Amino acid sequence: MGFAEEHDRWLEYHKKRRAGERLDRLDRGHRHGEQMFVERVWWPIFGNLDDLHPEYEVADWRGRPYFVDFVWKPGQVKFAIEIKGYGPHVQNTDRTRYRQELNRETYLQIAGYRVIAIPYDDLESAPEQTISLLKALLTPCLLKQRAEGGRQYTRIERDILHMASRMNGMIRPVDVVKGLGINRRTATKHLTTLCDKGKFKPVLTPGSNRICRYELVQSMMDSEIW
């Protein structure tokens, strides 16, 4: 699936789960700078938008709602990512807004988020630099999660993942039945569990709600590209 198609699907997924101000903020907030970040930085690194939440609502230190451009929650860690243009965040701000922004960043860290500021100008002129910096920052977290990930899957689940990787990322329940010698009900149960764990996406038969196969979700942690 290409970026444009995946981006539209991802955005629609989040819109369907929002209402009121949270939906309005997503419509207003996910604009040019945020879209450039997703396309020019995030997508080249990960090849997917898994666990990335646009215009994510958190409460600030006063208990008031505050929307972060992106929050990435791949597991136990949380990253708050802000796209910052020189004009809105520096040139056109006043002392009160500047102080509030600094307090928000401090509160996010108190709340357990690691805060990442992305210069808007770099997205336009030097996205490769942002990619390198982001990789260097995220590598320890991803490697730790990858090391712990092996304990998150049963033996049968790992066998199914290995089978899917050998079958170009597509697998059917009947393939699991034949490959592992288990019944169809058990195969479907494990495939559904792996969907819940974010490792597969169900693919429907055209014009039907029936699942015909499962697509393996490739992630940055599944390869040795670093």
C-alpha cells in the first residue's frame, strides 16, 4: 500500500473515532506541516503509521485540553511530537504564550512523554537530517522493545509470523492449518490475536464482510536496517 492510500485510511480511522472538538481539531490541525512530516520523515523510516496518533488530546498542567501534533505510543513508551514553525512559535508569539508553551512541554515530560520538536523549515529543505536525528533518538527504544517482543508471542504465533514472512506477507487460515497441523478454529483464533497485537490486518473478500486472508504488518522493528 502506497503512502497516499495509507495516509487517507489512517486519517479516516482516527476521524471515525472522534466527535466534537476532537474531530474539529483533527480537521483543522492536521495541515501542511503535519502532512509533510508524515510523508517526508515518518513514512520513509517506518513504512506505516502504526501507533501514531494525530492531534492527540492531553490535559495540560491546569487540566485544560491541549492537542499535541502527534503522539506515538508503540508500547510502554510515549513520544509527543510537535511541528514548530518559526513564525507561530517564535516570531509571532508573546511572552505569555511562550511561557505557556514551555510549561506544556515540561508537563508532558512529567506525564511520561518524551517531547520531540521538529523544525518546519527542515521538513521543507532538509528532511534527511530530521530522519537521521529521529532514528538516533528512537533506536534504543525500538531495540529494547524488539528484544522484549519475543516474549509477547506464543510459539504458535511466532510460527505463524514466520510462515507469513515466507509467503510475501499474505496468509490464509488454511495455510496455517496445513503448515502447523492445527484445526481451522484454532488457526483463526491465533490470527485474530495477532491482529489485536498489531501484526496482521484482515483483508476482506470484495463485496463482503468475510475475511479471506491476513496481511502481515511490517514494522521498523522487524528488520535489521539499522
